[in-house]
Amino acid sequence: MNCRRAVTRVCQKMAIGVLFGAALAACGSTAPAASAQVNQLPVVPLLLLGEQHDAPEHQALQRETVALLSQRGQLAAVVMEMLEQGRSTTGLPRSASEAEVRQALQWSGDANAGWPWAVYGPVVMAAVAAGVPVLGGNLPRANMRTAMGDSTLDERLTPDALAQQQSNIREGHCNLLPEHQIAPLTRIQIARDRSLAQVAVVALKPGQTVLLVAGNGHVRRDLGVPRHLPAGVSHHVVMAQAVTANGVKPAAQWAGQADTVWATPPRPPTDHCTEMKKHMGR
């Protein structure tokens, strides 16, 4: 969904741990950086790891996080936005091939459009090889129409948070959508966050950690998955965010929305709005 690129604003201030991924560019490997970063995180039942979908460094960090937590025997499950709720690798052997894993997850071009296996497959296979189940957490496509018309989803957020989420939908679609589509699309976003939270909670195991992988917009504390977790579920929000082209660090942008920010090298500039206008025939 294009709202994954939504522009966000700072809602509140809090201390954020910023860990730099400059070593990623310097040595061409994420292992040393990931090891240092993961080792500094608290041990919690639920770890939410956000990403920019177009940043390969972020998927590499996810893969290394899976490997490191698995080596410790700490990883209970990996919940992914990239898969619909109901899909999983549960029951597959550690030796399962990519073809077997993709079949179990229904990860094909049509069934999983927008989420290339070449990008996320290494994350999935790292979990499978470690004997850790990969669980789909996203709202099934078949449920989207119902969500669009479910006004009770509006009540899942405070009025201010709902207005912020609606603003994100507008801006994420480059202000090209008619106003009557904003509320329904916002409800889909809320329903997706609720679905991710539900799957993660069911997967919790005493003494272990569930890793939830999703876009930064889904893991943010003020609007995303944390708003849908039951009281008492201890969790930690990490956002992976590329430093801007002019060298501005992402700490301030995500203040109040994450507990930790993993800064990575800048990404080439992309004009998403021009692409969207072409797609919409504008």
C-alpha cells in the first residue's frame, strides 16, 4: 500500500538510542553492525523492527537479527507485514528448500504482489533454517473491503492520532486521492496494525522474543501496532532509517515514535509522487 511511504511528523520528545550503520557501507557486511546493535537492545517478549521498504540495508539487518536471536535460542517467531495472516512455515523442517517455503507461504508474484522474494526471502530462510516459524501478520486482502466500511476502527485511535493517520494517508498518496477515500484507506491501515498485533500476541512464548518486521509506519508507537497491544505486553520499537542525502540524522524525525533508531547510509532520492501520478494517469 502506498501509505507505507507516508510522511510523518514529530508528535512528542523522548530519549532515543541512535545506533549508526556506517559500517554497512564501509565493510560491505552487516554482521558486525547488527551484532553490536542487537546486543544493545533489551530482552523483551516482543521486538518490533521497522524498515524503509526500499533500503536493502534494512532487510540485511533483519536477516542478521533473526540469525543472532536464533543463535541465542531467544527467537520464538518472526511475524511479517509482507505476508497475510494465516500463512506460516509452521511444520516445515529446517532443511526446507526455498521452493517448499514459498509454497507454504503462498509467496508468488500474484499472491504476494509488492513484496519481492529476492528482497525478503533471505530473512524468511534464516528463520526457517533456525527452526523458527515465520507467520503472516498482515490483514488478508479478502478482509479489506469490510475494514474500509468498519467505522469502529476509527475508535481504535485517539481523535488526534486518527487525524494524524488520515494526514499520513493523504501525504503518502501525494494529495492525489479524493477526500472520500481517506477514511476507508485509514481504516485499512488501522486494521493492518491490529492484525499484526494480534498475530504477534498469539505467538508470544515465556522467556523468548517474537520479532515483528514491518514498515516504520506500522511499528511507530503513537499510531501503529503498539496501540493495539494488550496492556502489560512488554515491547521495544526499533526503526531502521536512512540518513538523508544532506546528512541529517533521523533521530529527531522519529522522536516519541521509537525506542531505538538504527541509522543507515543515505538512499538515492526517489520522486514517489511523480511515479504515483504516472500510475494514476495524472
